[in-house]
Amino acid sequence: MDAFLSGQLLFSALVIGSVYALIGLGLNLVYGTMRLLNIAHGDLMMLGAYTSFWLLSLVGLSPILSLLIAALGASAIGAAAYFGLFRRQIEISGPVEKLEANSLLLFFGLSVVVQNLAALAFTASPRAVPYLDQVFRVGEISMTANRLLTLGVALALCAATVIFLRANIYGLAIKALIQNRDAAKIVGVKVERVQLLSFMLGFGLAGLAGVLLSMTEQISPFMGFPFTIAAFVVIITGGLGNLTGGIIAGFLLGFIEIYGVVLTSQNARSIILYGVFVAILLLRPQGLLGGRRVVR
Amino acid sequence: MFKKLLTTAMAAAFTVAGQANAAEDPVKIGFSISKTGIFAQGAASQMTVYELWRDQIKARGGLDVGGKKRPIKLVWYDDESNPSKVAPIYEKLITDDKVDLLLAPWGTPMHLSVAPVAEKYKFPIVGNTAASVALRQVSPGYIWFPTSMFPDSIASEMAKMLKQQGIKSAAVIANVLPFAQENQKFLIPALEKAGIAVKINEKYPPNISDMTPLLTKVKQANVDAVIVLSYPADSFLYMKQSKEIGISAGFQFLLVGPSIPVFRKAFGDFANGIVTMGHWSPLQKKWWPRAKEFTEAYSKKFNMPPDYLDSALAYMSLEILEQAVAKAGLDKEKLRQVIATDTFETINGPVKFTGVENKLLPTGFLQIQKGDLQIVWPEGMATSKFMKR
């Protein structure tokens, strides 16, 4: 029980929760505005992680600078994917159910291609970026600098995104699109441009998350999939398309994961996590904060 | 005109074929390897050794087959880390590719699935990277295991070593994959029998991404020894998170991982003091010059040192096969006879099989000291004394 009250666990839960919130946020932006199910979200993170690894090992560039480069790179991929694959899909798919299904297949294909190209280019050997691994101690809590940085950056990005959506005209347009697509069009929202922006923002956040994870996780071409699943669990728990709900759900799942394991055993992690997920869906099928949104 | 051309072409083709025959057919040597999938990272340190050996044989002017030097050719297929694909691959190698010799696949499950094939076709295979008490159940005859890493002896030797170090309490955490589980099964009773209190005894899943809860418990238990029965990925995770949490036990053991060169490179000075399983180190001078030559050749070709466990075992299996073929030639029955009864010189000292096991090699432990792996147990072959972390 002593373990339960340790500040160490609180720190760990916050770090995991902030990562979940961040990857959920990126996925939610793309789903919320366009109803596209981006199953390749984790693979973009993987690309971000490799960006950080290669820039550090080849030219000695700090992962902190890679954050910017990976975000820009991932956004560019987002723009390319939007123009190349999805703009037409959104126009021709008709009912939203069909668009969701089509996008799932398209993104699945994209995911397989990206993973295997990465395996060809970088080999399947796992790699690691030993960066910022000095330890700080505050009272009884010890924190590795890279995990502290992860927590800080993830929190800042979540906050910045929320503020952007409330205070910026484009942010408001994204929210309008999430709330009611047709009404948004009628009041003059430039749907095309807002969709492109959401794509770039969502992909960029995934690239950023990848750089953060590169400092604490092993990097491999197949590292993304578990995070894709985690991101889906987060946004479904929070309510699909509800950005604040997703952030809350990310932290909630982080806490459940860490404290659930302490109370039981490490082997029970998946059972507890998915047990809670299923329970939430049974009680509130629309997710924690879902339901207030009017679906077109 | 056309007819004349055709005749000339055919004549030319026959001449080329005739010349190839005269230059001696290569000895075909087959194996399967996990080039892709979850074992790909581990299997890499075996594949590199096979490639090194092929180059060395070429440099020596060929493989000595009963007194006559012949070129060799490696024939291999990717088993995708799937044990059920291994047996069909070896059947194909034997019946379709008609290979002259077979090398071992990577890892215990692969060895277990190839054993019946060896027996069915009466085709001798010298195993290498397998370690499990289940290997002793393999019927002796066509497959042998040079390793000394049997979990029951790892457990009893570990208990002896800890007792000698005056260790009173231990925490044991284990991956749920088979080799780690087997070790945990034997280790707990062995420790208790030696009077060492096991204060924490837990398991964790292979895809674990955060060990904080587990390691927080371990820290609070305040034990003398932390024994992590890990695989490479979780060995890396343990190192990162034990640093953060500040686990300071004087004895810290990781099962699989520290012998991989990348491990020492990734953690630098912080890796000093970590203990792992192993029975070979190039620092043991009594195995020179073989061990030294192998290490130097490997480092030169691949620009990194060999894996002291898997690469060493793979190379030993090749040394055994090479010496047996020099004596017996390619006849399977004669070869089997020689491998089963002779004593072989290897980079890890002499090897002689009793049944499927190599009983000349004791179970040992390695410790990272000043960036290199020293043998610290047993005393008979130690290259350095155990140092508290």
C-alpha cells in the first residue's frame, strides 16, 4: 500500500496520460472534422521517432530541434495524403458510414505500406536514442529529464490546441466543422481549407509525439500499432470527435493503467485497461463527454 | 545459318558447364533463420557468424572434406520467427535443395521443431542458440547442444554465487515468455533452499512499456539482489527505469540482453556491474588463440564486437562441424558417429557430447566491468572477481 501513495507513480501516470492525451488529440482532429478513421496514426509517430533517431545519430541534432522538423515533415505528409488520397474520397463517399469504412481501408493500406517501407529502409532492428537521461530528484520523486520533457511538451501542446480551437478563427472553423458540417458550410466556413488544416495539425501532432517517445521507447518500424490502438481507446472513451473529452480520457487511462497495476499485478494491465474501456462503453456508449454534439 | 549458330552456342554452353564441374561443386550448407519477425533482432548475431565463417572458409581455400578442400555455398530461407515453418524448411533443404550439411536455426523453439526432422532423415545437426531443460528430452542421436545454459543449473549456480556474496534477500521479476518462466520455476526454490528470502516474486507481460509500478515495489522491498528474468526489450526498459527510480542493490541480474554489444553502447558507465548469463568471453586467455582470432575477425568484419552468448555458441557449432567433416567427410552416418564421440577444440575450450549435452562446459555468469564482459562465475574459468554495483 505504501507503493500506492508514492509520488513516483503519480509522475509515471501523468507522463503516460499526457502521451495518451496527445496521440488521442491528433487522431480526434482528423476524425472529428472529416470522419476519417486514421489507422496509420501510430505509423506517423514511428516516422517522427525515426526522424529524431537519424538526426541525432547522423548529424547530432538534439531531439528538441527534431520536434519542429518532425512536426513540419508529418504535416507535409498530412497535406500530401489529403490532396492525394482523401479530398476526393470525402467528396464521393456520400453517407458518413461509407466514408468511415473507406477511410479505414485506405489508412490501413497506408499503414502497411509505411511500416514495410520503414522496415526496408531502416531494417527491423530496434534502436534507441539515449538523450536527456539524467535524473532529477524532487523530494522522494525522481524524474528522468526526457520523461519530464515529454510531460511538459505534451501538456503544452494539449493546452495550445484547446486554446487554438477556442480563440483562433481557424480553430473555431474546425470546431464548427466538427459540430455540424453542413451548417458550417452555410455560414461560410471554407471547408476545403479547414480540412487541410486539420489533416496537417493531426499528422503534425503524431510526428511530435513520435519524437517525444523516441527518447523513452525503443524505436522500430512496428512500434506504432500499439499506440494507434491506445489512441482509438482514448478517443472512443472520451467521445469520438470531442477533443476535451479525449484529453481527459487520455489522463484517466494513464492513471488506471499505473494504479491498476500497483493494486493487482503487472500481468493484469490489459485486463484492467480494456475492462474499464468496455465498462465505460456499456454505461455511456457515446463516451464520457460525447453526445452533446449534433451528428450530421 | 541458324543451325550453325545454335550448334556453336550449345557447344559453348557445354564447355562452360564442363569447366564448372571440373572446378569442383561447392558443398551446399543449408539452414533457416529468423530474418524477419520478433526473433530477428536476436538471430542477427547468429547470421553474422555464419557469414563470417563462410568468408573464413573461402580465405582458407575451402572446407576440408575428409582431407580434400572444397568450396562452400550457403542456402538459407527466412522462417519469419515462426517455429512451425522451421521443420518444412529443413525438409525442403534435405529433399529438394539436397544440401550436404545443415546448420542450426536460432532459438529454443526452432531447435525443438528441427530435432524430429534430423532424426527422420538421419541428418546430423549441431545445435547452438538453444537453452531449456526441454532439450534434454530430445532423443539423442542426430542433434547436439553445446550450451551449458540449462535453467535448473542456472538456478543452482546463482544460489551458490549469491550465498557466497553474503546476499540475504532478493526480488525476482520475470517475463512470461517460456525461457524466463522456466528460470523462475527453478530459481525460486533454489534461492529459498540457500536461505535467501525472496521478498518479491512477480511476472510481467512481454509487451510491457512501463515498469514503474513493479520497480517501485522492488525499491521499497530494499533487497540485496534484484534478479530480472528478461528478454532484450525489457532489459533495456529495466535499465532506463531503474536509473530513474534509483534501484541500488549491489547485485542486479538481467537474463538476456547485456551480452548484445548495443546494450553496453547504449548505457555506457551505467551498465557497469550488471550481471547476465554466459559462459564465454574473449578475455579468458586459456581459450586463446582461437577466441582472440574469432573476436578480432568478427569485430573487423562487422565493426562491433560479437554477442558473447549467441555469436560464440554459433561459432562453436561451426568449429565442431568443420572438425567433424574434416575427419568423416560428408557421409551422414560417419559424421554422426564422429560428432557423438569425439572431443572438439572450440573458442570456448574443448567440447564433448554426452547424449545431447556438452558436459565439459560449466554454467557461468558474466558481469559488465569497465565496459567489457568478464566471466565472474564459476571460479575455475573466471576472468575477474564479482564487483558490487
